Amino acid sequence: MTRSDLVEELAARFGQLTHRDAEFAVKTILDAVGDALVRGHRIEIRGFGSFSVNHRPPRMGRNPRSGEAVAIPEKRVPHFKPGKALREAVDKRTAEMEVSSAPATHQI
């Protein structure tokens, strides 16, 4: 699902919401999440999951072509941890899809 798909879904679910308003709502939410992560804050959406920033310490790596050691600097990376309800919903949906696509066995 892309950002445009999300806007379309929001506008379709709420008939009184114009496409422009749905686009503004999605942009506002994503900007707020992004701004909070840039400031190092954690965002928790109950039943869905949490967004946070993980710190990756500096380390030594290797250039794959030359084998030369390369210093890789520390960095902060965004991280998403799904909530229990989302994990269970995805697991249930995946299990249902596996059962429906499993080949039928015939007994003689």
C-alpha cells in the first residue's frame, strides 16, 4: 500500500471527507510521526505498534572488492515494532491463506 492508496482508502471510508482533506490528514499524521522520530521520541499506537529510533554504534566493516577495512560511523535508524493485536491478526490471516492455497489431498 502506498501513500496514495492510503489517501484513497481514507477518502472512501469517510464519504464526507474530500480527497484533499484525506491527503492533508495522511500528510499531517506522517509528518508528526517523522518529526517525533527525528527528535528521538517513541510513538506508540495501541493495538497497532510502536515506532522508535535505534542507535547503531560505530563499527569496522570491509570493502568487498579490496578487502580494505572501512570505519562505519554510528547512526540512528527508525524502527517499527508491531503490537500484539497486529501480530496476531497478520498471523491469523497468513494461516488462513496457507490453508486455502494448500493442495487438496485425496484419499483412496
